[in-house]
Amino acid sequence: MNKEAWAQHIYTTLSPLYPNPAPALDYSTPFQLLVATVLSAQCTDERVNLVSPTLFARFPTPESMAGAEIEELEAIIYSTGFYRAKALALKELSQTISIKHHGQVPDSMEALTALRGVGRKTASVILSACYQKPAIIVDTHVSRISLRLGLTTSRDPDKTERTLALLYRENQWISIGHSLNRHGRQVCTARKPACAVCPLQKECPKQGL
């Protein structure tokens, strides 16, 4: 099986198992998803979802968060880790959205990644979940699974994203990113992958690693 056929086999095997490509973060608006995704860096989605209700009750919009006292932001998001850097990023990106984008979260990769604290992964979350634009979300789980399954040889997320974009059609991008993420969380975990129950076990070039 060549690489392209293997990539499609992975897609047809995993996508039916993880049919709902929605973020695990709680949100009501594109702005709230953007904030939650920034907070999820080096933090679990579960922890962010515990913090979000208080944060969004106090600062539900870019305009309100742009005017927040930095100390109050830090206190609310403290448990997500790196709270000082995250608070600064949230306040600055809120100011940029309020002034430059008239309170609307932008819908392009270029504009999103120009915001403080927003990289390609975060931008891809917004593009795919809020604007239904084709994007591949490459996080630590997708990077790990892509290596184990032989889809890529690089640990660099940008290179992995480019490789996956060549292997899959645009209308598959959202689904494959979601499927690889969920499979990495639930089956092909970092320390003890559950190879015995993996539907790709027989063909996997890196099984058990």
C-alpha cells in the first residue's frame, strides 16, 4: 500500500468512529472559542471549561475583555497555567479585534495569526469550527499519530500540516484532523497506546511505539 492509499485507508477507517468534528471546548461565539483555545495551550480542555463560565460571564465580548484589568484576568485564568502571558495575549488580541476588526473575529489564516498568542493551530480551530473553512488542526495528538502511522517523518507541526494537506482533499481536512486528535486521545495515547483495540493495528508501521 503506497502512502496515498494508506492515508485514505486511515481516513475511511477512523472518520466513521469519530463523526462529530466539534471542539471539546465550551463556547457560544467565535470570540469565546478563540479565547478558550488560547487558554488551552499547555492545559487540558477540561480545565479550560471549568474556567470559561466565570471568564465569559465577566468578559463575553472583545470590547469587554479589551478593557479588562490585567490583574483580574490573571486571577480568573490562573489555573490554566502561564496565566500572565495568556492574560496579556487575551487583552491585546481583544483590543486588536475591537479596533481593527470592528469586534468581529477575522476569518482568514493571515488575520488570525497576526493576533497576539494565535498560531496556526488556534487559527485552524476557528476557521474550521466557526467559519466552516477547510483547515487541518495539528496539535500534539495529531503530530504524534501522524508520526506513528507513517504519514509524516517530521515533528514540526507546520511541516506535518503541509504534509497532511497534500495527502488529503480539502473536504477531508477538518474530519481527518478531528479523527487523528480523538484517536490520539482515546486509543493511540502517548505512553500506553491501546494497540490491541486499534482498527489500524495490522497495518500500522509503528504499532506499540
